[in-house]
Amino acid sequence: MEGSEIPPQIQEKLARLQQMQQSYDAVLLQKQQLDVELSETDSAISELEKSTAGEVVYKQVGRVLIKGERDAILNELKEKKELLTLRQSSLAKQEIRLKERLNEAQTQLRESLGPQTNA
């Protein structure tokens, strides 16, 4: 294959493979960010559960701390945790599907290159 161009079919497969790899990387990054957010939410829930119902509690909204009711904030955090857990599950499934598709695309590309590399 020396001196010749890459056939259009293989270029197309390679482009699809690269696009899938980028999608896979994006999902992994989202999962990482979600894991951090879930960990922070768990910590906040844990700390709030240690406090008593009458204690003054603040929550951060942007760069401002707002005074709030402990139970209401605790409920908000628990709901947020549920949503984050669902999103985490969804991303895990998406990661598995993308990884499978990525492996298939790599295999197809190798098969396409196979006969041409045996010179």
C-alpha cells in the first residue's frame, strides 16, 4: 500500500471510528463529573443528617449562601441524588453500548485493512 492513498471506504470507517471514540470519551468525562457531583451530594446529605431539625442551615445558590430549612434542603439533596443516580445508570449503559460499537468498528477496520497489509 506504499505510495497509494487510503481508499475512501477505509477513510469513512476511520472517520466513524474517530467520531465514536470522541463520543465515548465525552461519556466518560460526563461520568467522571457526575461521580464528583454525586460524592459531593452524598457528603452534604451526610452532614445534614448529623444536624438537628432546629439548626440554621445554608445552601449555596451560585456564589450566595441562602438560609433555609434543614428538612427542605435535605429533601432537595435526596431528590438531587436520585436524579444523579438515574443519570449515572443511563451513562453507564451508554458507555457499554458505545464501547461495544467502538470494538465492532475497530474489528471492521482491521478486517478492511487485513488484505492490503499482506503485501
